[in-house]
Amino acid sequence: MIIDAHTHVGRWQTTSSFEEILERLLQEMGKAGVDKSLVIAWIKNDGNNVSTEKLVEMIQGKERLYAIGSIDLENHEATDTDQLEKWLKAVNYETPILF
């Protein structure tokens, strides 16, 4: 089994949607023989990067993808840690979340 342990879904030089970029990742994984991918979320949605919340939503039902969540440890708010706890409690075999 081949696992790509460091991928992102971001719009740095494209106008594609995050969903289109995610589908391209899956296509490229297939071409390269990659079985699973750990997709790293950004701290917050900033237009070019996907937050943990958005990434978890996007990979629902995609069993080849796993989310690595992020929060800003230096400038986090109580709501960030509350959300982190919610995601940790929501972990299941269909949508694994790694922190």
C-alpha cells in the first residue's frame, strides 16, 4: 500500500473550485498508484486554502482520503478548541480525522 502523507487542496495558481482540485488529486493518485492520501487542512478558510471544517465536509464518503486538521495554536479562540473537540468526537471509519 502506498500512502501520500502530505497533500493539500489549495488554489494557488488556479481558479478551480476546491471540489475540482480534490477530484484532480484523486485522479493523480490513481495515475501514480497511490492508495491513500493524508490531506492537510489550513488553519482557516482564506480563499486559497481549505479549513479543517471544509476539508472534513469535502472528503465525506471518499475512503481513500484522510484529513489532518489544523488550528492556530498561538492565536486560537475557545470556539476553535470546541470545534476541534467536535471533530474528534465525530471520527468514524468513513471520515477519519487526524490531529
